[in-house]
Amino acid sequence: ATSASKVTVTAIAGDGIGPEVMRAVQQVLAAAGAQVAWEDAVAGGEAFARGISTGAPQETLDSIARNGVALKGPLATPVGHGEKSANVTLRTVFEMYGNIRPVRELPGIRTPFSGRGIDFTVVRENVEDLYAGIEHMQTPGVAQALKLVTEAGCARITELAAALAEAEGRRKVTIATKANILKLTEGMLKRVGEKVLAGHPSLVHEHMIVDNCAHQMVIRPEQFDVVVMTNMNGDILSDLAAGLVGGLGVAPSANLGDAVAMFEAVHGSAPQIAGMGLANPTALLLSALMMLRHIGDFATARKVEHALYVTLEEGVDLTGDIAAKGRGAQTDRYVARLIANLG
Ligand code: NAD
């Protein structure tokens, strides 16, 4: 193929281990022949250092808007004052209301849940709920936060969950809420969600109280297919779910809006190991596979996924966080092994 057939994707390497895992992923994708042209853009630490208080320069926003697709490394949240989180800036500027986190057992990654056939997707509402961040002191000693939930927001996140379930040939959508206590806000996702799903007769749907959902995810995680939740519940339970299948080093995600899709690992910038060549690029690589499928490059996604599964199964040259004790390899050794297994 010529470069004319390549899809341009904004690449934000990010902070800490970000540049290391981004380079690793780009090396693997290049070796696999992915038809992607990367457009490098800055956000996070480097932007703050340039005095851009939103953490994302206009060129970066323009690049994402133009391309509609981005792969992003972790962005460190500044400890100073006045600066916003660059992640929140990107999420709100592009109204990326859907956070998608696949939870799937991986070959070679041993967990207390191995062999159970865990394979579900958490769909978390990403812009409403308590994370609008509207809080204040009512009186000294009494703090109040606003939990904002809209019908439109509930409808579009449930539509997204349904579309995803249908696209992946899944059967069931679980709406998990705290509607028993918060009848108006959490209750809205239950009511609106059930109405939306009634319009998708090919899907089974159920409602589950979110605390029982947490319990069920640990007791019998294989029962879930697609689980949709409001922002904070989804935040907490998607991390729990990531822990079931191997944790942060292997947890991918997508942030979806109507015009933009941004793919990123769930983990942060891991400052303790930054620059040491120890970072595990698997989570970002799995995120890049979601990205390849989003842009329609299914063949390359399948090829890289196969190489990854073979590499994990072999268990040789894995990074320290997932290797057998004392057998951890450097990131570049792992990347070389992945590339060798592309066949
Ligand atoms: P973290 O995810 O960076 O690290 C948690 C632990 O997991 C650490 O022990 C770290 O070494 C390890 N770890 C994480 N990713 C790894 C990888 N790929 N390979 C090997 N080990 C890995 O979480 P934190 O320490 O709470 O946060 C550090 C910074 O990252 C903070 O500034 C935080 O705000 C930011 N953060 C950003 C994002 C994002 O950009 N989406 C997400 C979470 C945290």
C-alpha cells in the first residue's frame, strides 16, 4: 500500500513511562505493517511546562479534531495549583462521553480467576455524575457535591452499550445502578436505559444494584457481557474488573465521543519506573488494537493480537510486572519478542 492509503492518527506520548510504551507500540505496529501515519502531539507535563494551564495546546486539539482518532500515553496530573487535568481537558473538549474497558482473560497471565472465561466490557459514562466536579463547603465542616445526570446522557451511553454489544455479537446488557437509594439520578439510568434497551430486542437486558454487581463480578464474573454504569460507579468497578484479569499493565480503554475516539491504557505515568526501560507496553498495545479495529484495519489487529497471545503464552522476555518472579525483561527485549512472533 502507498502512504496515501494510511490513516493519520494523533499520537500523544505523554508523561513518565508514556514515551517508552508509545515507542514500543509504534515499533510493533510498524513491523506488522499497520497503515497508520502518526501525527505527534503534546499534552500533559510538557504543555504545563510551557505555561498552558489546560494541559493541551491548541495544536494538539486541532490535530485530534482533524484526525478524529488518537492514541494517548498517560498524562501526569500536576500537583501545582491552577492547572487542570489534561485528561479532563481532552475528555470535555471532545465530549468523549463513553469510556469503554474490555475485560478479557489473557493467555499466560495467571490470576486467581484464570480459566473462568472472563470476557465482558464495562461501558462507563464519562462526563456527567459527580465528576462534573461541582462541590463546595455549605458551612465550615459541611461539604456538598452535585451529582448531575441527564436523560440525554443516560440515553446516549446506553445506546453506545447496545451498539457495542451488537457489534461484538454479545447477548446481554446489564445496567448497574444505585437506583434503590438515589431514585432520581441513578434511577434515571435505570429508567432511560431500560427504555433504550427495549428498542434492541436482539439483546437481553437486566438491572442489577451496583453493590451486588461488585459482589457478582468477584463471585461469578463470567456471567457478564456488557455492563453500563454512571461515571463514579463505572470508575470503581472497571478498576475492579481490570484486577480480575491481570491488572494495570494489561488493561486497555477507549474514550468515545460523537466525532472523536481516543485510545489509552488505563494505567498512569508510573513515575517510579519512568526512563528505566521496565514499563510494560501491553496495555497500550491492546488499546492500539482497539484503535486499529476502530479505523477498520482488522487484519493488522488480528496479526498483532496473535503475536501478543503467543508471546504471553510462551512467557519468555515478559516485563517484570507480569513475568515469573526474578525473570523480568526490559521493554525492548519484550518488543523484540513480540515482533519475532508476528511471523
Ligand atoms: P500508575 O498507574 O502510574 O502506577 C500504579 C502502579 O502500577 C505503580 O507501581 C506503577 O509502577 C505500576 N505500573 C503502571 N503502569 C505500568 C506499566 N505499564 N508497566 C509496569 N508497571 C506499571 O498510578 P499512579 O502512581 O497513581 O499515578 C501516577 C501519575 O499518573 C499521576 O500523576 C496520575 O494522575 C497519572 N494518571 C494518569 C492516567 C491517564 O493519563 N489516563 C491514569 C491514571 C493516573
